[in-house]
Amino acid sequence: MNLDWIAPAQRIQKLPAYPFARLDELKNKAREQGLDLIDLGMGNPDGATPQPVIEAAIKALQNPANHGYPPFEGTASFRRAITSWYHRRYGVVLDPDSEALPLLGSKEGLGHLALAYINPGDVVLVPSPSYPVHFRGPVIAGGNVYSLILKSENNWLIDLAAIPDAVAEKAKILYFNYPSNPTAATAPREFFEEIVAFARKYEILLVHDLCYAELAFDGYQPTSLLEIPGAKDIGVEFHTMSKTYNMAGWRVGFVVGNRHVIQGLRTLKTNLDYGIFAALQAAAETALQLPDSYLQEVQNRYRTRRDFLIQGLAELGWNIPKTKATMYLWVPCSVGMSSTDFALWVLQQTGVVVTPGNAFGVGGEGYVRISLIAECDRFGEVLHRFKQAGIQYQADAVVSSSQ
């Protein structure tokens, strides 16, 4: 039966074209040919989940009390673990009964927050580049996304002064993310103070994505939005277990902050899902209670990879500043190549997968994101392949011995 007459909803049709299709096609073709792909495209941490977390999950699995539907708002013990973690890390006091909500990963929560709070036509401020759900969620909800184009000369920080008053007065929500995916930019505490003042002035809900809070290096400590006085009146903050604890496939995250906003998200979610399997919440609770020595091991691992790859890329002409946080490098394409063309070309020439910057919005054009999700020996192979193919950075062209 021909179902061409069943058209997708307009909310789906309005979604921007996804730039990964051609890249995925070439990746699959390369694998079929038996090529040794080095996939540095996704932000998918390598390595195993910490053993204490696995053991906690096994123990919880063996408890029949965890086999039924979990509470909609998450287990009380996991919520307490979340708020205790916030107090320990940031000195922020939160009510576990009303100001913390477990999620099926932060992406789910960020997307569903848009459905819970954005009406068709509402103006939503979103940096560009940014994590795709920050702008795709509002688009699905029918909002009008006003892109805040980030610039390297401003260290990839939002220029609040450049937002027209007429736009700010209409805006309902502002999504932002520091430390940033994809740019790896960090924001000083003064920026958080400024954005809270801005949001209070224009009565805008702040949605901060703090998914890379623990992946910080060289003594840098990221700021939580909720550290700023008055932030909880107009903001919420999302976090995930995926990155720091190698739990990407477990799908556990949480949101904290304004109790009224969290209640609205909870109301939507009670109509769409039954929450996180209780055994996974027990495991996540254990992760949040791991000693600081574990975090230091993770930080050292990514810092070592960062230093190795930045040094190697420098030998090929790239001057990449040392990032203070995240698991990414934000690497400029050579002049004359789009992000997509550069990423596809690198894949074809070397079998190395990187993410085109325009996947993160128009503001990401001209860059690619490299994920630090391999050991240094594999990064050594990446650099070797680049050298063999003649790939290097130049201000006026990409040079390849194969051309």
C-alpha cells in the first residue's frame, strides 16, 4: 500500500536538514571495504563504566523491588544524591523533593522542556553553534529560534549587548552551554552574573546545559548557573551521567533549579514516559558518590589526549588554543572548504571521522569538531594518516599530496 499521502507533521518538516547523512553513507561504505575507521565524530566516551557503578547496577537488578515502574519524579535516594552532589561541588542548596528531576539523559530533558514551555511563535534565543537539541527542540515545539552567532574573537561567548532590545523583550527562553559543546569554550563567573541580570531584566527563562562540568583541566573549575544569586528564580540547569562516568548508553541525566519550571517538565513527562529504570538510578547514585580521585583520573586522561593532539596538529599548521574543559577540540577548516566538504574529504583521504561544524548551526561553519575519545596511540595514527595524505592547515588552502 502506498502511504505517500501520509505526510509528516509540519514540526518534523521544519527541522533543518541533518548534515550527517552523506558522512554516514561514506562511513558505512568505508567499513564495507574493510577500512580501519577512526571515528572521532561522536561525543561518545570510550572505555568502561566505573566498576563500582556496574556492581551497584547488578545489586539493584537482583532486587525485585526495582522491577516495577519507578516513581515519575525519580527515586528519593537518587534525587538526594543529585542535590548532595550539587552542594559538594558548587555550594548550591537544593530541595530534592522539588528542585531536582531525573531524566532519560539530558537530551531528552532539554527537548521535552521545549515542548513543555514553548508555544508556536514564541521567540527562543539560542547560540550558534550549539548542541543540536538546543535549537531543534524549540523548532519541534513551534518556536521561532533567534540565533546568537558566536565568534572566535569573542572567545565563543554570547554577546548579550548585541541582542536587540526588541528581540530580548519578546524572548521567552535562552538556551546556553558552558563549558561548550562543540566549541569547548568556557565562561567566567562574570559572564554568568551578566546573563542572570539580562534574563531578570527581560523576564527570560535561562536553560543552562552543564554536561561537561567535571571534564575540566589545569585547575579550572566551571561555574554552575545556580551559584549566581537570583539564578534559581529564572533558571534551570541540566546535567548528564554520560560523559564523566562513561554512562552514555545508560541514558541517565537530571535537571535542577526553579521548582515551577521543573514541575512543568515533570507534568509533560508523566504523559510521555515512566522515568528511569530504578536499577539505573541506583547505579547513577553510586557514580555521583565516587571519590574525587576518580574525577582526577578522568580529567588526566582527557588532558593528556588534548595536549597530544594539539601538539600534533600544531606540526601540521593548526594553532589550537589549549582548552580548559570538555572532550572536544574545535578545529578550523582551511579557507575555501565548507565544514561538510572538509569532513568528507578528510574521511575519504584518511579514514578519520570528524564532525562538520555546521551540524551545530550556521555559526559552526568553517570548523570541525574532533572528539577526544581515543587513546594517544590512535591519535598518533590519526596524525600519521594526515601527514601521509598531506593534510595540513593553511590560511589559503588545504594541501594534499594525493591531489
